[in-house]
Amino acid sequence: MNKSLKSVPDSTTAFSLGVDLQVCTSKNPTCCTKKMEERYQTAVKQDIQQVLQTSSATLKFLISHNAAAFQETFEVLIRLAENYTSTLFCSAYRSMAAEATVHVQEFFTDVGLFLFGTDVSTEEFVNRFFDTLFPVVYNHVINPGPTDISLEYAECLRVARRDIRPFGNIPQKAIGQMGRSLSPSRTFLRALNLGIAGINPTDHPHFCKACSRALLRMQYCPHCQGLTLSKPCMGYCLNTLRGCLADLAEVDLHWQGYIQSLEELSGALSGAHGIERVLLNFHALVRDALVQARINGPQLSEQVNKICGPPVRKPKHSPGCSFDQNKDNQGLKMFSRLSEETLASRRKEFIGHLRPYRAFYGGLADRLCGNELAAADGAPCWNGEDVLRRIYKISLLPARPSFKLLGIFMHI
């Protein structure tokens, strides 16, 4: 309880009839004054708020810890996928690797921006990647020459890529895969952060006047009779807290829906369209796109000549592979460590730990009384009027109307 609150006076001469008290009235003599009762009123609100915060602390840590862990895991996957794709160019298309790697980096930067909440379109950044890749592929694979194509000619190729379709249906396939894998992952991360934001307001409930008085009578009124070690009877505690926490109990339906949504999202992150598989296999799609462009080179050259004219060239500047493949080796080692705790196992573990909290708000009063506030079975307890040795239920609070809270867990 509130440690800053002074205990009742030690001297029995301080006892009076308490005629000026509003809540802790009693037929017995009391050591409380009106001023002390007011201080108890403030203290009991702080006490209940503290036990609520303590009760939700583990749940908040579970969600916030996993939100950070999932984000870190996604960041590792993005770095690995970028390394794999850049390594493809360094190993198989070394002459254009330096130029291509720049576009690879831009693409995976867009992947990260989308995944972590920026308002970008998967279709837009996938198309942008293949648009910017086409001039590089044309210059080094389809129509290589002793000199490079000009910037103006490269821009014409970039704009014409979607009409010429040098990579066949690979870009559309990539758009579909990225959309199906990144969108659920993005929503999953956002849902975790919403869960944290949704729990915080419930740690600071507003108690009406009737509830504040009921909590005061339950928690501190026995002190006014010198019964400083007495705890409320279980039934009395449950009746009081269930009434005062009725608004929080109404959140329970939304909270259960929130957990169910997380379970469904978690399932959508796995399988053939899981982010792990799609990102780490993106380099294979790029490889297929390059092979298709090389095979159809003569036809593509004819199409390009019709749209952009013959190549306009400038002095060649091909520095070769500038990508540090040691980074890829580090990435592979990192992935080996990550494989011990894959996304699938992490999601399964997280959902498993979250399920016991499914009825968190509905059972809040029972949990607070059972864990901390109420007297143990068989122990003397305070029933609102006196200390009893035989425990029986007593209801001091009439049912009060509850006020609907925002459905903070309703929409993800």
C-alpha cells in the first residue's frame, strides 16, 4: 500500500466518535479525522492504480519485447535478402554489378520503409526496381558495346520497360509475392504497437465518486478502528472491484478479438508467402528475370529500336563489382544463428505466451483480489463494517451503470 501515508496514531486517546467522517463512519470509536479520511481517499486511488499497473506490467513487457524482437528479425531478413541479390550480380553479372547494386539497395530500403510503416506501395517500388534495372541490363546483357548508353537513352529505356516487358511476368510475380508477404508482416508489427498503446490507458482508470468511496471503505476504513493489518474478505473485494472495474471488463471482448487477430496474422506470415521465404528468394526471381532478358535479347533490341531508336553511347565506365562479399558471409553466419530461432518458432512462442491473457480484462477483479488485495482463505477479514473470522459474501455496492470505452482493440 501507499508507503508515504502515515499510519493511524499510536495513542488510544486519539479515538473519537468520528462524527465529521463521510465514509469511514462506525458505531465504534475511531482514530480518523476528516483530514485523514481525505488523505486515505487519495491514497486508495493511487494504490489501485499501482496494482493495476503491476498486473499489466508482464503483459506489456511481453508485447513490447516481441515487437522489438520481430522488428529486429525483419531487419536482419532485409539485410540478408539484399546481400543475396547483390551477390548474384557480383558472381554472375560482374560487369554491371556496381550499377545494379545501387538499385538493389534502393529496393530493399523501400521494403524496409513499407514494412515499418511508411506510406509506400509495394507495386510502385517493385516496378521502380525493374524500371531502373532495365537500362543496366540492356547496356551490359542485351546490347553490350564498347561504350555505355547515354543518360537520356537510359531514361527512355526506363520509361519504356513496362511496354517492352523485357523480364516477362517476373515483375508482376514479384509484386504479388511482396504484397502477400509484406502486408501481413507490416500489419502484425503495427498490431503489436497498438496493443501496447491500448493497454496504457487501462492503467489509469477514472473512478466515479461512489467507487472512490467504496474503495476507501474496503481498503482503509479498518485503519480508523486500529485494524491496520486487516484485508477485505474475498467476496467483499470481488463485489467492490467488479463494480469499479466494470468499464475495463467491457474492454475484454475487444481484447479477445485483438488476440484472435494476432493469431490469424501470425498464421498469414508463414508458408509459401511468408516474409522469410519471399525475401530470401527474391534474388532467384531477379536471376530468372535476367536469364529471360538475355534469351530474348534480339527481339528486345528490335523493340527498343522502335521506341527509343538506336543506342546513343558515351565513354564506358564499368567499375565492376563494388559490393563487399564479406558482408554476405557475415550475413550467412547471422542467418545460421537466426535459424535456431526462426520467425515461425518465435511467432508460435509469442502467441503461446499471449493466450493465457485472453481474458485479462474480464478477470482483472478476480486476479487483483486473489493475488494481493483480499485476505487469504480462513483468515480474519474486513467486511466493510467489522472484522470477521467466518467468511461470507457481502455486497455493499449497488450495480452502477458502466460507460462504454473506445474499442481500442477493435481495428488493426
